[in-house]
Amino acid sequence: MNDRVVNFGMKFCMRCMTQYDDSYTICPDCGFEEGTLPDDSRCIEPGYILGDRYIVGMPLSVDGWMIKYIGFDFLTERRVTIYEYFPTRYCTRPIGDVKINVVKQRAYERYLGILNERARLLSELHLPDNISAVCETFERNNTAYVITEYHEGTPLSEYIRDKSPISPQTAERLFLPILRSLDGLHDSGCVIGGFSPENFMVVQNKLILTGILDGLFFNITDDANDVKHSECENWYPYERLKEYDSPDIIPANDVYSAAMVMYSILGITLPDASERAAFYRKKHKDLLKKPSAYGIKIDKNKENALQNAAFIDLEDRTPDIETLIKELTSEKEVTLRTKRNKGFPLWAKIAIPVVSVAACAGIVFGVKMLNRPKTTDTLLTGQTVVPEVVNFTLTDATETLKNSNLLMEIEGREIDDSKEAEIITAQSVGKGSVVYENTVIGVTVNAHSSMVTMPNFLGINIDDCTDALENIGMNYTVHEDYSSTVAVNCVMRQSISPYEEVSAGERVELTVSLGRDPNAIIADEQMLTGDHVGQTYEEYLDEADETDTPVEVVGRVCDSSVPEGTIVEQYPSGDTVQDSSEPVQVVVTTAATDIIVPDVTFLTQERIEGMLALYGLAAEFSSEPNDRVAEGLAVSQQPAAGEKAEAGSTVSVKLSEGKGLVEMPDTVGMTRDEAAERLRSLGLSAKYTHESVPDKPKDQIVRQSIAAGDRIKVGSTVLLTVNTKKQTAEIPDIVGLDVKEAETKLREAGLKLRIYTDTDNPLTSGAVFAQSPEPGLREVSGAVVTVILRDPSEVVREEVTEFTISPEKKMLVPGQEFVLSIDASNITDMYALEYDISNEDVLEVTYINKQTLDMTFRAKKNGRAVIKISCGGFEKTCTVTVSGAIKTPGKN
């Protein structure tokens, strides 16, 4: 016998496939004694190496068609289940040999072909993680072998015996995921044909279908004398209790077995299948009673759903798993199917044969008319639907997202005294979106206002001022006026005096410079800037008024040794010659006074530095990991917000490092499920695309978008390329399309559509709001794309995810033009863009390049205008200030 026992100082137990020290002869894990042989002489002797890859261990089960062994895969270093085709009526195996001798070639080859076809189909499917995957199938030793996943757990039959009775609620939670997976399996063209509790394992309170091939040859024979009755028959439908010469199996077979297994989980002892069938044929009564008759307290709808699935007659039985799921989970009344055909008048019964042809034609037509996309309440493994968390408390939002296997991160704050503090006011990904597990959902948190110190905004750019006001919760109104000494876009006046303590929420009025009055006659000339360090800001403005030189304050520092507003730095230096219209930038001192420290939490370092600088406060930063606050935002501060600190002192701020970094593992060579689990355990998510690599195993990861060893953020999504032996299709973008159009588009691509429905997403018609997987990825032909629907009026078909514009600020003189560049690779034309000019008296658009999307604007007269570009829910702005004498138009 060509057997090779693996022995590298450690040896494998042939019953459990764990390794133990070579000095032992009994497995310390399971007590199996080395050298023990199978009781059935047909089995391969343990230790044989199959296909230079698999160790064959002890048999797990033996029947008239298959021998099932435990095995070990050297390549993946994990246990597997090995099916060996061994139809005892058609072949034999000499003792001590592995090769099979065929005695009835035609029958042997016929059923071998059936097995190979089924195994091939299963190996090409991406099975859910609660069905044992078929890894590969091949022929050796004059027979066929099928390798499937091995699961260690408690057989369902033992689980039922130990836990019985089990409540209907627990039974449904345990078995409903299996039903959903079976429905998907049926959609792929694979029906098991029946099963029993012996085909399931309970692994960590999760039910796994391990015997996906066990029911294939149930009662299949070309000789009725070969059929041997067993206890498993009680779970198989009546139509499969008869002997067959081919596996003519249909979805209703699995429906029946599912109902019988659920009866068993509820603790109900099933009647003998043969006796039940005979009694029904003779007396038209069923020995199997409804669950409540056995003392089970069960919802009436669920009871009727189980009875419908358990009917002996195919005409009465629930036709498919999808319908069984709908009836089990329905809130509407579920009626017994046997009652639906009662009450026909005698004339109708007599007339049925007469009109049968017309009725059949009507039925065919009706089926076509009612052919709607199927629904599902499950998504692809590793995906989830984003729940609504707006108006939730921070704690409730965290828990809600966690229940959907999502991560939460605070991305900012708003100040609104009309709402509760720590209420979520916005979320980065909308409700109903389909995303990958471990995706980070950013949220904005509400805060309340408090007493604040009014900053000194005089001479500061208005954009910096409004940022600070929004951060401390102040309302503001901006006015505009001409000034030849205050630089364009800088504050000339403020209605609340600097350093006054006020309640946040009050309104301050700011007057902003438009630059020189266009009606004033001012000659531009080259001049020496002069040294103004040591002067106050007000003194310099008086002096600048004589030369019409604009001044801009770019910073404030605290220095109690000199008067407030003293210039300590200037740019350019005093010995520089420049045009008199160009501004001189200065840094001035603040008042030496106590400041109410503003709240800087959830702000960026740049915004914190800018806001504190207005008060003459310095900032000192350190960082720490934080699972709750986005990277780069402040987590805490000292002194705390609301406390007083002297101008010139330092505020210590801790910034978040985010959720931390993890090392990207090497998933190449793993199976899809192995890679997904590995990434999930690290807080990462995976999305998949498929391609065919002939020399690699099916379902193996052949490429990953992030290199192994790279440090990446928790919550990151990794693109994995999965090998397939089937053709692939690129997933089209169907968001915004009517569901019928979407289904047609997917069908043309060789894909299927399923509508995801749950309590929050009940629609089965309408426009596609979200799709999964996302467009652009490649899926196996025939794969399902799941969609969520909304009313068409609620769905906007977005062709853009983000875009940028340049510049964001521009200074012009009347008659001058400039080009605004828009960069968005996925905006195809100008029709996707919208633009708005806040003051069309100041600025106008003169040209739009529909190829590059560049826009040319021309300044008409002095003033200020904001260009707003919006697309796909995103918005960017460019602030344009026009000041100075009129020039001949020309691009700049």
C-alpha cells in the first residue's frame, strides 16, 4: 500500500489531526491509539498521502456511496474533510490497497459524473461561511475525491439531545441563517436534495452545514433491493423515500428537510417516515402534528409556516426556501396551504379539465407578468447597512454603530443651544448606505455655548475671524466698506470691543475692507515701506493714510512691556521698495489681560493655533491614541474651556492619533474567508474583485491593494483580488436607476439583482439608493448585486465622490480675468456641475471649457464675490476680491 506517514519529530493523530510528540503512542487530545485501523475494510489505511498534499485520517462516516475521512492539508496547514467516491454495488477495494476495482463500469461512471458535476459546481461558488466550502475535486486511484472544509463542533443531533427543548425564538435564530444561505445556494442552481441533523455542526452557537454532499445519492440506485432504510429518512421528503436511478432533486426537497430539522430543534420526535407516508396515503391524515399540539408555545404565523414546509404532498408544500423565509418572518397572516384550495363549487371542479389549456396559458402569462426581482434580508459576508444616528446621544450612537459592526469617530462639532449637548448633528455616511464592516462613520457632535472673551479682530483677514467666531459659537454679520489703509478682506471695525466678556450666541458685526475706493484718484507708485516696528497699529494706519498703503495684521503675540497693538514684526522689512497698492503685513501685541480659555476640543491643530493666537495664547501639542476622536483633532486641553488664563500663557492640547495603526498582513495565498476573518480581527475591512489566474486554486487571494507589512489605520478597507475559474463581469453603476432598469443592466452584464429589505428598508420597487458590491469591481458571472431602494424623488444619481478647485482665493483689478481649475476625474461634463456667483455686479463668467471643466471669470468692478461650485452633494468656494484701477481685460 502506497502510504506515507508524516513524521517530523511530531506526528499527527489520525482521528483528530492534531500533532503531538513522537514519543507518545496515544493522542493526548482525543485518546486515539496509534496504529488503530478502521473497522470497515473498505477504508483507506490512515496516514496515506493523497495527491501529494492531503493526509488521509480515520473515516468519519461510511455509507453505500461515499466514505468520508478526516484529513490534513499540508498547503493550507488545516484540517479538511475528504470524500471518497465508493459505490459498494459497483466497485471493490482489495485489502491493503488504495486503488478501486470497478465491477459495473457503466453505472459506476454514470454516478461518478454526477458527483464530479456537483462538486465542480460547488467548488466554483463562493459559499457563505455557514456552509462548508468545497475546496477542490480530482480523480485518483480509479475514483474521485472531494475536499471540503472541516468544522469541529457539536453535531446538531447531540446539541438537540443535550439542549432540548429549545424555544422557537432560539430555534429560529439558530436556523434562519442556514435558510438564507440555502436560498442563495438554490439561486446558484445547486439544490442539496434533503438533509438531517447529522449534516450539521454547532460551532460557537452557530449552525454550520457540513454535509453538503451527503444527500446527493440518498436512495439513488438502479436496484430497489439496494435501498436500506435508516433513521435519517425521517428528515427526508416522501418523494425521496422511493428508489431512484437519478438524483431528480428540487428546492422543495430542501424545504421539507429544513422543516423537519426545525421540528427536531424544537424537541419534537418525528414519526417514522415510512409509517407517516403509509398512513397519509391510506387515511389522508398526517401523523406529524402542528408544533403547538406537542406543547410548544409558538407564534401562529411561524407554526403555519412550518406546517406548510412539512406537508407530504408537493402540491401543498412551500415551493422554495425564499418563500419559507418570508412566511417564517412575516408579520402578515400566514395561512395553511391545504386550506387555500378548499371551497371550490362542484361545477368549478368539473370545469377544470375543460379549461386546462387556457388556464395553463394564463398561468404562463401570469408568471411573466409577476416576474419581479427577488428580495433578501442578508448582505454579502462582511457588509452591513449604515443606521441612522443623527439626533442620537454620543453613547447611543456608538452602541448603534457597534451593533452594525461599524466604527465611530468624532470629526467635528457644532454649537447650538437649542439642541442637547453631545447629540449627533450629522454623520459622514448616510442611513441606508451599504458599507464594509469596520468602516469608520464620522459624526459631528453638538456643544453648548458659554461665556467667551471677544477677540481683537482689527486688521485680521475675515476668513480667520469667521472661523474663530464659529468655533466659539458667536453669530456674526459682515459689512463691507472701502479703505485705503486696511488691506482688502481684513476687518476695519467690530461692534463688540476687543477682550469684552460676552455670552456665546450673541451677534457681532464686522466691517471688512474692500480696498481703495474706486472713485478716489490714487496713483500707484513704487515706494520704500519704511520701518514701523515699535509703532502701534493705529499709529501706522494714520501714517499709511498719507501714502494709501494697505496694512494687514497676520499675528498677535503677548508682550506686557509695550502698549497693546505695538508692531513687533513686519513683512516686507523696512528697506524694501514695493508698489504702494501692495499690503504690508505686521505682527502686533495683545492686551496683557485674563482670557476666558476657549473650547478647542474636536478642532485641528491649525485652527487651534489660529484661534488661540487671536488672544495672545500659545499652544503646546502632544498626541495619544484615541478610538473615539478622528486623527488630528483635539481630545483634551489644559486649562479647560471656560477657565481663565493670562494672555501670553500656554494651553496644553492633546491631539488624537486616531484608532491606531496595525500591520497589514499577507493575505495572498489565503482563501477569501480566511483573509476576511484575518482582516476583521485587526479592525480592517475587505472588498473583493475577481480575476482568473489558471495556476492558482479557486477562491485564493492572488493580490492585495496594500502591501504586507505596511502600517495602516484601523478601519481601513483593503481591496483583495480573488481567483476564480469562472468568467467575470464588471459591476455597473446602477445607483439612481429604476429597479427594473437596474436589473436589466445587471442581467446584460451577466449578474443578478436582489433587493435588500428590512424594517428600515421595506421598499421592493423604486430607484436604487445603494448597491453592493460597488461599481467597478469584478464579480463572478451569475453573482448577486444587492440593492436598497428609495422613492425616486429621494435618490440623486451622483457621478462624483469629491473634487477640488484652485485657487480658493483671488485678488483682481477691474477688467482682469482668471481661470478657476476644477479637478475631478469622475465628473464627465459640465452638466454635472452647478456654480453660483454671490455678486454678479462684481464678477462674471466668460468661458467654460467642457473638456477640462476650467472656468474663466472676469472682474467687472471693485467689490467682493464668492464663487460656489457644487456637485454630487459636495461644495467648494473661491473668494474673489476686486480692487484698484481698471485694466485692459486679459487672462492672469
